[in-house]
Amino acid sequence: MSDEIKVAKVLDLKGLACPMPVVKVSKGIKEVAIGEIVEAHTSDPGALTDFPAWAKTSGNEIVKTDQQDKVVKFYIKRKV
Amino acid sequence: MDAIETQLAELKSQIDALKAGAPENKLAMVVFSGDMDKVLAAFVIATGAVAMGMDVVMFFTFWGTPVLRDKNKSVGGKDMMGQMFGAMLPKGPDQVKLSKMNMGGMGTAMMKSLMKKKNVSSLEEMLALAEELGVRIFVCEMSMDLMGFKHEEMIKYKHLGFAGVATFLQEAQTSKVQLFI
């Protein structure tokens, strides 16, 4: 499934606490072209609700969420 | 035909007026508190807001003012009250205390070490991040004057200014979100 998604950039945000995951992902997404995908790894439990909220507000799209043990992987498509 | 054109022009000017009055995607925040926990919350919201694509402007007033003093700067020429306030109030983000459980500084020290352990940014780090993200900060001129602080003793921060209540209200009026902390 995941190999269908072509990832342009991987962000390791594990261990970071609020607000750093959203701050870093908002910076990181600007480093790829519109239409490309950023894969962000976070261990912040708040991210499960925060990333969708961030994506909705910033106008980007989470195409897939992959939750493993304590790490959540978000695949975010840059739309703006 | 003429009537329609006048109506159109009228509508256009009304839309322009609406646009001018519409709030921007901006957060205006008053930081009244000088407590470490509350100021930290203010910066978490401020930097988070930038991540959400908002412009952010913070107004530091009253007890929030000494948070922005530079601990390495000292200025002379203060009157007695100014010297007293200067000595009694915290000097910079490193010296502010928790609003609860300070316990003579022990609680604050414990909280700081816990924050480090849990990878929560310190107030100094948040301030540096806010500067990098372009968060604008205004310091209340009246509080500065009241407590005898001088511009030269404040921290070096790229987007720092000094202002009064009208500046805050003007920013608040054009902001989607306003907070008082």
C-alpha cells in the first residue's frame, strides 16, 4: 500500500512536543513542490488530531495516516 | 440601463468596504501575565498559529513586560522606584516563575528539568523560534514607563516594537482571533 505513495521528503519529528511537530511540518512542506508528498513521523499523541487540523487550515491534504506502536506516519500532499 | 450601472457601482463600493473591514488571517494576543507557564502557553499558541498560516502579533503588557528584559543588560539613571522594580521583577524569560507550585523556585526548577526531559521547548527557545517565524512583538510603553524599564534593557528581537493600546486595538480589529493571557 505504502509503496504506491511516492514520497518526496521524510520528516523525522519523533520525540518533539507541541507545538514543534506542526511548526516543523509547516516548514517542511514548503520544501517540496505542490502536488508532492511529505512523510512525517511523530510520536506526539496530540498529532493525531493536530495534523488533520493543521492540514485543513493550511489547505494541504493528508492522503494517508499510518499508526504504529507509538509512532504515527502522516503522508501529506502539498496543495498550496 | 443607467440605474443598473449606478446600482452596480454602489454594490462594488459596498463590497470594497466589506473587504477592507474583513478580519485578516491573524492572531492578536495580549500577554499580561509574567508567569512562566502562561507565557509558555502564549508562545506555543503563537508559534502554532504561524504553522497554521496565520500572522501573529503579541502585546506584552504589565507583568508580561519584564519577561522581555535582557538579563545581560543593565542601564543606569533610574529613580528609586525604577531601581526597586528593576531588582524585584524577573529579568528575562529565564527568570520567570510558575504561577502555581513555585515553592520558592524549587517547583519552577523541577518543571524546567521535566520540560527538558519531555522535550518541551523552554521559554528562551520559544522566543527564538517566534523570532525565526516572524512573530511580531509589541511592548506596552505605559508598562515600561510605570516600572521604570528602558528600551535599552529589553532583549534583542528582530520584530520588537513599543506601542500603546491603540496599536493593539487596531491589530485586534483586523484579526480573526484575539487572546488575552
